[in-house]
Amino acid sequence: MPQTLKHDSEFLHAALIGLQHKLGAIKERIAELRSQIGGQPAASQTATAAPASGAKKRSMSASARKRIALAQKKRWAAFKAGKTKPAAAKAAASKPAKRKLSAEGRARIIAATKKRWAAFRKAQQAPKAAARKAAKPAAKKAVKSVARKAPAAAVPAASAAAAPAGE
């Protein structure tokens, strides 16, 4: 095992060296192309970029920041005020005044509703009642037809057979 780790690290080290060599060749080629285009070579660009990042940032005084903040607040207040006034006026104009229902009108509505519900319930009960009325005669006919079909002698014989068993 230790030999494979040693071989692996040597292999990775060699790969790193090869990639660094390729990177150097690519950077040189980029520098040549930039010089042909008319731009600065890559080496001089990195040299000028370093001092720019270390340059002192421009600062603003506290009074200047306060003036800018107040001006921005004033602009936003004007914007919001102009936006809300037409919207509030439009909403007030489009909404009619609320109407109030009188006690007499409410009573008429309640009476009409009760009348409609009574008619609805009556209509619902009518088919059920008709079905019951139709079912009663049919049941009576069925009982009569069964009684007619049964022999008269069978009924007394059955009662006679039941009497000795009970005695």
C-alpha cells in the first residue's frame, strides 16, 4: 500500500508540472495575440491592476450623505402622494353610497322566502305521497291474490296438526 500512495503522489506531481507548463505556454500565446490586436501584453495589465485596487476610495461627508438622503425621501414622498390621490378619488367616486334596508322591506323578503320554501317542500312531498298511495293498493292486491291461490283445506289441516302437538 505505501508504494501505491508514493506512486500516486509522484504521478499527481508530474501532472501538475505538465499543466503549469501548458498554462505558461497559453499565457504567452495570449500575450502575442493581444500585441497583434494592439492591446497591452498580459504582463503589463497585471502590473497596472494592482495599484488601482490599493487606491484610496473616495469618501463622502456626513452632511452630504444627509442631504442626499433627504432629497431622496422628498422625491419618494412626492411620487407616493401623486399616486395615492387619484386612486383614492377614483375609489370614492366609483363606490355608491350604501343603502339601508327598511324593516318593512325585510319583512316582505322573509315572507316571500318562507312562501317559496313551503311550495318547494310541498312539491317534494307530492311524489312521495303519490308513491305511497300507489303502493298501498298494490300491497292489498298482492295479499288478496295470495289468499285466493292458497287452498282452503290446507289452512284447517295445518291448524289441526298444530293442535295435537300443543296438547
